Amino acid sequence: MRKNTHNFWYLLGMLVYALLLSSCASLMRGPETPPIIEHDIFDAFVTLPGIPENIEVNPMTGRVYVVYRAYPALTVLEAQTLQMLASVPLPKCSHRIGIDPVSNRIYVTNKQKGSISIIDGETYSLVNTLKVGRWPNGITVNSHTNTIYVTDEKRAMVSMIDGKSMAVVASIRVGRSPRGIAVNSSRNLVYVANTKDDTVSIIDGNTQEVVNIIPVGSQPNYVAVDSVLNKAFVSNTHSNNVYVIDGGDFHLVVGVVPVQVNPWGLTVDETHNWLFVTNTNDHSLSVVQTRSHQVLATSPTQAFPIDVAVDGERKLLYVIHRDRRELFIAHITQE
């Protein structure tokens, strides 16, 4: 584990300098992977057993969960000590994680197996493996209704699973290549990023029907929801922006936030009104104010960040990168 004394907001004062260094280095070296930037945002890192694919945090327990591109396991870490608590065997190419903080169950999509793995968050044991579609990708959980939603990228469907019976209770047609999915538990609305249609399908969890289809930017990949502000945020990888959709009855696009190159993973910190967006090909992280939609900072990261998770209660930010076997951690403040 590495530690340094850089405060999260110390980067604001060094931002211009760091970006100039990055630009000059890029011109000198060409398109190869950039080196570690001295003034990154991270305070520590933990070595992982493989190249990570997705990361999530249980806001109730503070436990951190990581799945991998090829390594066949789910890693469980403790937030305060950053110690690995468990490694739960999974199929290779497990893709996305969904967490139910109420039941303390962890759900993982296994794309190549056409299934999801269901794990007990207390015992770290595999509870069940459920067949779901042809190519399950994104996953989200409505803990209020104990319902799990899974996108099937090849069938253009969303599977709706009852968390009690562990059965698929509905299959809902959406747009082409649905990937990211997120739920607003307060309103029981599900947002689905249809990558090849450049749209977001909005599903009413009560009626199990698509109630609206919203045009967004080019190649939407992932969605994050702020249930407090009643907004959904959509990362558009090719148009380099984030669309903001209001959760009201009309589902209006209320903002378009320009970020950096190839925005990918994103997460909302409802405690501090922040949205964090990984800009994969810019090697940076955008910090957006969720009320005003203003970009507060663009922070250098390691090479090719692909996903981010936040624990607002414990003020911890986690970032993984496409080609690095580490989990990077930053302590966030409002200084």
C-alpha cells in the first residue's frame, strides 16, 4: 500500500501545472501509456489479483467489491484498513456488480455464461446462480422493492428479477445494445443506456413498461442516479459529455455537461452533491456539482481510468484503471 500527503482538493491549485506537464509529455512520447502523474488525487493504493472491470461500495457496511476482466473471483475489501476480506470464486469475465444494502446481497453479471451470481455479503458465500438472458451486462438493485434489473446487451432486453423468489418475473424490450442501468428507488424508475441507439429507456418499475425514450449523446454507456435530487446522469463516450435527465413526469434533459475524452464510469455522491466521471482516454476524473451541473475540477489519474465508486459517509473515493492491477483511493473533503 502506498500513501502520500496530497489532499483531494490540493489538486485544484496544481491542476493547470499538471495538465501542461501531461500535454508536453504526450507530445514527446506519442500515444503510449502515460506514466504516473506526480500530482494525482490518490492517497493510497491496494494491489489487486487481476485487471479490474467494475467496482462498487456498500454504503451501509463500507465494504468494497471488485470484479475482473479475466480473473475469476469477486474481491471484498474493508474500507478503513484496505485489507482483503474475501475472494469469492466466479466465472471468468464477470462484468458488473449490483448491491442491495438492505439484504446485504451482492449480484454479479457473468456475460459469457449468461447468468448472474448471488452472494451473501455477510458470509461471502455463493447463494445462487441464476440464468439471465444471453449476454447480461449492467445490473442495478431497487432495495425498496427487492427487485434486480439486468440488461441483456445482445437481446436488447432488461430482465426483472424478484429478489425473494430469485425468479425472472418480466422481460422488457429496450433499445439496441443496452449496457448501463441504474434505478431511482424513490420513484421506482429504471434508466437504461442503449449504446447503439444513442438513447435512454425509462422503465416504470410498477407497471414494468417503458414510459419514455430519451435521445442523449453519442454512445451512452453508463448511468448514475441521484435519488435525492431526482436526476439521472448518462456518460456518452463518443460525444464526451454527460446528459442530465430530470426524474419528473416529463423526463426532460435539463443539462449537458462537457467533460473530457471518452467518459466511461460515473458515480454520484449524494452526501456532498458531487458527480465523479472517469475520462478514460484523457486519463482524468471530472468532478461535477450535481445541483448546478458545473465542472468543479478535472483531476489527473493513472492511465485509462474506467470506473469509480464513492462512499460519501466515509469520504472515500475509489478508482480503477484499464491496465493497472491496483485499486486507488482518495480521501475527499470540501476544503
